[in-house]
Amino acid sequence: QQQVKQSPQSLIVQKGGISIINCAYENTAFDYFPWYQQFPGKGPALLIAIRPDVSEKKEGRFTISFNKSAKQFSLHIMDSQPGDSATYFCAAKQDRGSTLGRLYFGRGTQLTVWP
Amino acid sequence: GAVVSQHPSWVICKSGTSVKIECRSLDFQATTMFWYRQFPKQSLMLMATSNEGSKATYEQGVEKDKFLINHASLTLSTLTVTSAHPEDSSFYICSAATVTQYFGPGTRLLVL
């Protein structure tokens, strides 16, 4: 069973546009929600993360919006650039009350930004 | 900070041989390290979780006798693929965890 559902599978955005990727989860015990960016042949790199006590977190052009009641969170990339073309993974994990802290990943979104 | 390295970055081996992949946290100590496998255009699949000084916990369906994991110190974990076969060819990624998981650059394994 997929613990974290991610959409869309692929996304094409024009340079300067806004890229939006959505994720949903079921387990209300999750309390840490990171987004990772992965370029071909490389490992994932942490982009931005949020905890459920805030509804939004912004770092530069990247913003996470979090809706606790709907159990959804999304990544917004403002002013998308060709260099943002990569695969993005959302993830979730339970920090409190858990010793393993494993991440549950979405299936990924392949973003292409056209110049 | 928070750099994780993997060695080798790519390896080609003959079927039946064993391959060892190292994962190191370079500037922090990681109590827990994770090993993932990733097929092209797919998500990361967790293979096992290892804590320093104890046996690894394997995910369902992952053969522990085939994928040997050793976590001898707070900065080093190794994954050994024993008697590798072509179907083991994949991209293997480790991560080292404090509060956040930091990923290594991955190791591309090709078994001929």
C-alpha cells in the first residue's frame, strides 16, 4: 500500500512559470514531510521540509503548503528555471515515538522546464 | 555539512561475484543508515535499515543472505551483494540519518 501518493507523474512548465506537485498521506502519525530533488544518476538531495505545526514554509523559490485536515501537502516552485528540471519526491516519516525514522516516498514527479 | 559519500560510484562485475558498496557520513555521526534500490524512472525502494552495532532490519522481500549489511561504526555502513546476478543490476543509494536523512550520490551496479 502506497503510504504517500504523489501527482502528477510528469509535469512540463514553461520557464518563469509555477510548478506545483501534490502529495497526500493517510497515516496521521507522520510528523515530518520533506521534499527531495534528484538529478539523473545522482542521489536525492533535500530541498525543503515541513512539520505539521505550520501551514506553509518558504525557502527562496520553493514553498511547501501543508493542509493537516486534508492530509495533503504540495511543493510550489516559483519562477521555474530549466535548471529545476529534475525528479521530485515527496516523503513522510514519523519522528516522535519512532526509533527507525524510515521515510515513505511518493512515486516521484519528473519536472521539465522549457526555456 | 551533512555530506554522505558512496564508493564506488559505479561497478561492473561478472555474474556470481560479490560486490561491496561503502557508505560514509563525512562530517557527522549517523546512528542509523538506510539502503535503497532504485530502478529507472521509479521511486526509491527501501531495502534495509541499519543501526550501528546491531543487525540490519530488512524490508519484506529483501533477501538478507544476498544483501549483507554491516554498520561497524557511526560513519560507515557497507552493503555486499553476494553472488550477484543480472537482475541485481540497479542503482543503489544509501542515506545517513540524524533528524534528517542525507543521501549519498548512489552506486550504479551492472552485473554481466
